[in-house]
Amino acid sequence: MKIINPNYIYQDGNILENQAIAFEKNIEKIAPIEDLLKLFPNAQIINLPENSLIMPGLINAHVHLEFSANKETLEYGDFLQWLYSVIGNRDELINSCNIECMKKATQMMLESGITTYGAVSSYGMDLDAAASSPQNVVFFNELIGSQATMADALFADFTARLDASKSIKREGFYPAVAIHSPYSVHPILVKKALQMVKNEKLPLSAHFLESPAEKKWLEQSEGDFKKFFVDFLKQEKAVSNIKEFLAHFTDVPTLMTHVVQAGNEELEILSKSKHTIIHCPISNRLLGNGAIDLAELDKHNIHWICATDGLSSNYTLNLFEEMKIALFMHHEADLLTLAKRLLQSVTKDAAKALGLNTGEIKEGKNSDMLVLELTSKPNEQLPLHLLLHGYNISKIYINGKQVKGE
Ligand SMILES: [Zn+2]
């Protein structure tokens, strides 16, 4: 047993004072240090410097490790232009990101306090990097392919990758499924994968209504996507419309990524099916997709969380930076309320959406904790200061194991 003794604990927008934490893999007890010493007289005591704060480790529910080599290669500003640049540079980007490059990306996340991440894996080339990283990982094997003639081969490749991820037996590693998007996955494939997800109760994610071009293509088989599909796949029509796609997910709460272009009708369906929206503000801005309307999501009682997306559409994998950008993007929201919501979204709410026992400094939860060095006694605007000031993270614990700090 270990006892860590901070000045403050941040949980759900509140600041607890004079409470220490007794923990092993899980948080065993939160109480004043004197009480914990009586309960656990042989525990190892970890004392912390003045103004230390413990908060839950952050959860980045959506990242693409395999594209971590991108810095100046891909073209930003417009979704289709970006997509063409991905296709034009895909081989070079993938081949230039070896395991070291991907480990650097997981380390970048760790340094900024990310103790759990959801890796969307297109090719399975990131499996070793994810398996050997210190974080909890939900490994989303992605299914893609809009041509019915290729369905069997694509599904076989997908299940082989899924099986490989199931063979990883370590604490905090969870195989999962991602459906690439409504425009890129044939309904036959979606159906087969969803059956698997239901049978095996696997976490599920999908990109959904990211760009205006995607919406137009799904609704009318027209717009900027038309040329793309005709040129690359000789495909004249979308494989599903929006409602047909969503119908597959009716009984399966799913992490739907982006959803910037959803209107009232789509939001009603998302709400009814209890899906969670993953909001990636930096990616949305860089790819020219606009800003999601968070107030509309709240009106529809839709859960939303914040994530970084991959380095293919971001300059960093830092959730504090991502939340700060969200804070400025959604300028009409009350500042402090939004700061609190964002922090909750990358801790407690993300854990809930991924089905993990973490994201809270609470008895029984996994010991995924950050120690931050504040510069003075925190006040009621702490959530805001946490996003603005990039406080030093001096120690990190994941499942009770120290992975950063002295
Ligand atoms: Zn993505």
C-alpha cells in the first residue's frame, strides 16, 4: 500500500483539501493522512511539495498513431484537399513512422498527462507500440471498404488484426472495433462487424458527419466527394445514407467522432441511441470542417468528450492544449462552466464512454493519477487555470504504478 499526500485533489470541479489517498492498483481510501496512517501503518508515504494537486489521469479517446510522422506533409484548410494529400502521401507517411516514431507519440501523450488513449488502428502497424506503452489502451481495429466485391477480403484482414490485438494479454489493454465512416464502409461489412461487437461486447467507434462534403455525398450522392469516389473507386452513389448508417448502431452506444455537420434530426437519433460524441476541435479547424455546436448537443442530452485526433490533423497530442483551443473556439459558452465540462469530458465522461473503471479520484477506481505543481493556492477558477497555464506534471501513476517522476 502507498499513501500519497497532496495539498489538494481536483474532482468534478471541486477542490478537496487535507485529504490523502491510499492506493495500490486501485484507490483504496481517501481520508485525512492521520486516519490513513492508522489504517495502513506499513504503507509507503509519498509526500509532495507545497501547492501540489492530484487529479485524474486524462483520457484521449481518439488518436491515430500510425500517422504520427506527419508534420508538414499533409495539406490543411479543406477536408477533400487534406484527404487527397493523405492518399498521395500515405505510403511515405506510414513507412516513415516506425515503432520508435509511434512510441514518441505515446510518450508525447504521457508527458502531457494522458494515462489512457483510444488508438484507431488502420493497418495494425501500431499494435506493438500501443501494447508496449505504459498507458491503458483501447485498441480500435478499423474496418474500411466501400466495394462489395472486396468485402470478404477486407473483413478477413480486419478480423486478423482484431485477433492479433486480442492476443495482447496485459493489464489495461482492450481490443475494440472502429467503423471508418458512413461513406467508406459497405453496409455488409458494417453489419458483420456490429454482430461481432454485440456478441463480444467490444467498445465501438466511428467517424461520423465530419465535413460538409460528407453530408452532401450521403444525402444526395453529390458534391466534392463525387469526383473522389468516381475517380478512385468508380462509385457513383453513396453506399448508405445517414439514417441507414445510424440504424446499424441503434442498440450499441458508440463513440461517434467529429459529428460537426449533424442537424436536428441526426442529433435526435444520436441522443436516443445514447451515443457519445468525440469532439476534436483542432482537427476540425485544420481540415476546414467548422465548429461543433456544443449547446445543441446539451439541448439534445448528448454526451460529448474532447480528444486530440492524430498527428495527421494536429500539431500535438496534448489534451490540455486541445481543451484550451475548445475553450476559445466555443466563445459563446460560459468560460468557467466550459472549462469544468472539458476537464470532466477527458476524465470521468471519457472513462464511462469507453467502459473503463478510471477517470475519477474515488475509492475503487483505478489509480490513474497526475500530480501537478500549482504555483499558488487554487481558487474557484482552478479549472480555467488548469487549461491556461500548463502546470508542470511532476508525477504520473497508471494502475498504481509510477510511470513519471522521482
Ligand atoms: Zn480520426
